Amino acid sequence: MLTRRLLPALAATLLPGLAQAQALPGRRRTQDPDVTMPEPGRRAWADQVPVIRYGIMGGENEADRLGRFEGYRALIERTFGVPTRLFPASDYAGVMQGLSAKQLELAALGPSGYAGAWMDTDGGIEPLTIVQQGDGSISYVSVLVVRADSGITSLEQMRGRSLAWADPNSTSGYLIPRFQLRQLGIGVESGQYFGRTGFAGGHEQGVVAVLQRQYDGAVTHASTLGDPAQGYSRGNLRAMVDKGMLRMSDVRIVWTSEPIMNGPLAVRTDLPADFKRDMQTFQLALVKSHPDIARQIARGDTLGAVEARHEDYALFVEMRREEAAARRRRS
């Protein structure tokens, strides 16, 4: 079980007041007047980075991921004159392994995925930027959804029911709900509080499994900003609504986590400093020059991004270490 020494740090990380970009002083951010898109042209670092390979996490079908990121990929290629390739993984672990094997240069990761990849590479990756939502916040939430016609209207009524986790490396679909449910005194292992738990294979898959009555509930991510009837302003629910895969009237949210820090765009630490700086500036300036592309990859409204640092995710490293220790004790 996660240790009590983590609770003060968790509260400081997840409290709504600290989930704002304004709580990160001294960081470069999109709103800074000197943040502009890098001038087009091949860079000196291109000799060391002849191809930019960008990993895309799972949780959404491959065709949709490639479609959302195609404009972004082409813009990177045009800006820096370096071939840019997209690598969509079937699950979160695929991207983490790609970074560890130095088969990827960049990837947008969730907090738990970043923490896991940082551990797997012995500190061989670092964060560049954190996406800001439309209201300036840098957080999202985990939500537990059930079918609207299930008769389940509260977390208490999930006792004895089946629950789908999204992916073992997902923050909102595994790490955070497990942690916060434990703090409520709820056993999260299969057969404890929930009658059965399992992995759906991603966020979309988990919600689809609920709609198809394969599970009673599933955890996924949402912004809680904007119109609830449209799945809020961004996140998996909004993306599924936009694609015609979900009507919010068909599901009910019965539990919502505390705010979670958005995950970073991460890069390998062994790459040239100028490359990392160029990619960070590119990401910070993206919404100013290409708002449609920025919205596509953010899966919703965004004000841009803010500079990220490893310290923003140190708690998630500790949480993953504790989760791994708990698995070893169970085995």
C-alpha cells in the first residue's frame, strides 16, 4: 500500500489551486511575447538527429491518432527540414520502450508514463512542455463512468460490480484512481471492493466496454471544463463524442478524482541541447501560429503550453515505485 509519507506531497500536487500554470513561476510559456515559432531551416543538430521519430501513446485507435497528428508531423518536417515519422504504439508501454531503446526522440506522455519511462531509462528522458487547457490550467481529472441505464448512481453502488482500468501505465486510467480509492478505504484489487477488475486496453476501449456491458464501470480522463453534454472541453469523453462514438446521455460519471498535473512532451536527454531547445520553443509557440494543429494534438481547447521540469513529476515516480513494491508483496 502507498505509504503515508506521500500524502502531503500528493495533496500539494493535486490541489486545484496548484494545478494552474501561474503556480509555476519562472517558466517559459506560450503567452510570453518573445515566444515565437522557430524560423524555418535545417539546423546543425540535424547531423545527429537525421530523423525525428515521435511516439504516440495508445488509448485511441491507430487511424485516428495518425490523422490527428499528421498536420503536426508535417509542420515539424517543414520547419526543421528533417524527415519526421509518427510511431503509434498499441499501448502505453510501446512508447515507453521506444524511448528506452532510443528508437524514438520525442513522445507526449501522461504523468505515470513519463515516470515509468524515466525510471526505465535511469533518468534518460526529460520533460519539455506541459499543455495548458483553455482556462489556463495544467490539469485534468480521472472519472469513473457507468451506463446511464445501469441503476448505478454512486461509487458505493459499484461495490461488487466490475471495473475496467485503461492501461497499467495510465495515470487517470490506473495509477491515480487506485491511489485515491485506497485513501477512501476501498480495496482496488479484483474481488476486494469491486467484483472483478481488468484492463480494457485503452481509454476508448474501456468506455466502449461499458457501453457494450462487458464491464459495469471504467475509469478514463476528462477536463471537467465546458459543456458536460459534449464530454467537457477536452479529454477522452470529448474525443469520443466528437467522433460519434459516444453520447454523454448514455453514461453517468459516479466518481471524479482530484486534479492531476497534465503529462509532458518528453525528449531523450542524450540528444543535442539545441534540438531540445528548438522543440520546446516549437511546442510553446504552436498555438499562436497554428491553433488548429495545436487543438488537434491537445484533443480540445488549449491556451498553449508552459515549460516543464522533472520535479513536476517526481511524485509520480515515487507512486510508481510504491505500486511496484505493492505488486511484489502480493506475489
